[in-house]
Amino acid sequence: MGPKPKLQVSTAGKRHYISVPADNAQDLHRYLRDHRVQSSPPEPVSTGFDSIELGAKIDVTAVQDLLDNWN
């Protein structure tokens, strides 16, 4: 597999989520859980992309730092 995609935390109202290519979704979910980030399992949202919803009280900055360092 090639390099991991650059990802970012998105917010819609009070909901925080990450849109991730489906090929990387399970690995990202495992990575987040390994770092004690409360997140739901990936769910398909469009062709080739899944969404991982984050816990309501998540520290968005801390999660973004994890995403920036995911390799």
C-alpha cells in the first residue's frame, strides 16, 4: 500500500468526523482506538470513502495531531 492520505477532522454542528478512503478506514479506526480516541467503526458515505465519527467530547486538536502523525 502507498503513503497514507492526509486527513482532517471535520465538524458538522456538534458532530466531529473523519472522511477517509475506504482502503485505509479500518487501519485508521484501529490507530485511533490504540490512542484511546473514542470513535465509531467506519461507515460508507460515498464511493470509495468511509466516515469515522468521533466522540462528542473529543479534543479535536489532539485528534488532528494524531492524524498528522499517522504513517
